[in-house]
Amino acid sequence: MRNKPARAIVSTQQHGANGMWDFLTKHWRDGVEILILAALAYHGYLFFRATRGARILTGLLVLLLSLALISLLLELSVISSLLQRFSVFLAIALVIIFQPELRRVLAELGSSRIFSFNRPDPEALDMLMEAMQQLSSRRCGALFALKRGIDLKPYAESGVELDAVISNELVTTIFQPKTSLHDGGAIIDQGRISAAGCVFPVSQREIQDRAIGLRHRAGMGISEETDAIALVVSEETGALSLCFQGKLEHDLEPAKLRQRINEILIEGSDAALEPESEGGHELGASA
């Protein structure tokens, strides 16, 4: 008689374990789908929260949710029907609004280190850093785009093809104020200057710092459209800056700038997620 309660408890535990196992075997796909959707939603939020269209998206969501809630509570069938039909047009509108961001996402997926074979020459980078410091001391503005995985040929075609070895004399000559190529950007491909005087897309991000000029915005723009690293020398202050994934790290010391370049080349996109560090400050991270 005393063993009956114990047996009942064991039987209940076994039944509960079997029920749990049956539940997991039947619904484990649902759990996987929830995890995937949660991860996509979280990373999508992190990616789009710093964009110009984030405010538009927030306003649309607030408006639609408010109308949906009101129509549900008051049983407004006409508004509910309009919202259902409007969802198709909303999807198209979101694609148009977030066109730059979607292009950047697709560009980053196609330019991961698995598919990228472009590796810059360390000696060429040292020469480039030396030339940038000389330009900085002379207050000569300059803009460079270091090619990584995505081809920059469309932008190179807007300038003058050079295919020249990087040298201090060549770089400082290109960006002398009175030369015909100094207003554009130079593209660095595998340790060589492939083109100069190139036209880069200008970023439309909202930046509070009015000291950031067109050259910095062009550096941000090329880093938004491609996976390139943009390097900028300010004409007004001589400050050295780096642009990656549409974000501008302004006024960096030469040693810190070279360190950030190495981090991005080695770690790829993960290096852009590092917190702000000493020796510069990040702009363009919020809209």
C-alpha cells in the first residue's frame, strides 16, 4: 500500500516527460522559426534604427497600428478592409524608402570574407598613411576608397584611370589644390591607385556637426553603397577620418587610423560594431 503513492508519482513523472518529449518532437520546427524570426527582427532593428527612413517607418507603424486598433474596437469594417488592401502598397513603399539600406545589406552579403579575395599590400598602406599625414600637415583635402570585395569599377569610370603604384609624391600631386584631379576621390585596389578624380555618391544621412563637408559625405556615401573603406583628409582642419558602412569616425590619430583599417580588413563587418574608442568620435550613427 505504501508503494502505490510512490509508483503513482513515478508514473506521473514519466507521463509528464513523455508528454514534453512528444510536444518537442511535434513543435520543434515552430521554435526554430521563432528563433530565426526573432534574430532577423533584432538585427533588422539594429540596422535600420540609424537610418534616415527609421523615422518614416516609425510614423507609419504608429499610424497603422492606431487605425487597426480603433477599427477593431469600434468594428469599423470599411477601415479594416482598406488597411488589408493597403498592406500591399505599404510593402512597395517600404522597399522604395529603404532602397539605400537594402542595397547595402545585399552588398554586404555578397562581400563577406568567404567571397572576397582582395587583400591590400601592407607596404602600400604604410605609404598611403605617410602621404595622408603629409597632406594633413599642408591642409590639402583628400579622399580615398580602399576596395575590398565589391568592384568599384563604376566609380572608377567616372574619373581618370591610372593603375599606378602608390607613392608619396604621386598622392600629394593628385590632391594639390590646383590640379584637375584634386576634387574627386582616388580608388586604391590591391596596393595601386586604379583611378583618381572619381565621383562618389554623397550620403544623405543627417549629421549634426556642420563642420562635416561634402568630401566627408562622399566618403560616407561610397561606404554606404559598397563595402569599401573610405579615408578622408579634411581641407579645413587637416583631420584624418575613416568611413565604413556609412559611419564616419572623425579626427583620428594616424596610429589609431591605421589600427582601425587593420581591424576592418581582418575582422570585416564585425569591426564596425565596436564601441567608440579614444582618439576620435563617430558620426552618422544616428539619424
